[in-house]
Amino acid sequence: MRFPFNQHLFSQRLRSIRDEMGLTQAALAYEAGIGGSQVSNFELGKAEPTASTLCKLSVRLGVSTDYLCGLSDNRGCVEEACHES
């Protein structure tokens, strides 16, 4: 199932938040529990995350999935979301 998604905003926001947090791509991938090259591919617009990966990234970065996907300009606050995944 495809979910609403803005690739350009996702790529920009992912990199911006990662940089703000002082994380390397490898560190974010490790801490989010995803493949090492995925963060690079997402930031370059070469790949789109699955819903599960999007949840993992949003939890680690502390922003809503809607914000990462470009559906909202409100970063939101994520604490318990997606932990069942």
C-alpha cells in the first residue's frame, strides 16, 4: 500500500534533522535499526522508505511521520508511536 509522500521534502527534512542532531548517516541507520546505505539513498532521493522504516526514523529523530513525509510543517513529538512495528 502506498502512502502520501513528498520525496523532495522527505530528503531535505531527513538530512536537516540528522545534521541538527549531529548524526552521521551510518549512526542514524544503526540507531534506527535500518540498513547502512538506506539513509544515503533516502537523502539523495534514490529510494522511498517503507511505512515501517518511516516509523523507525520518526521515532529516532523525534518528529512525526507526517512531518518527514512533507504532509505537515509541524514537527510534532513522537514518544510511543510505531513501537508495535
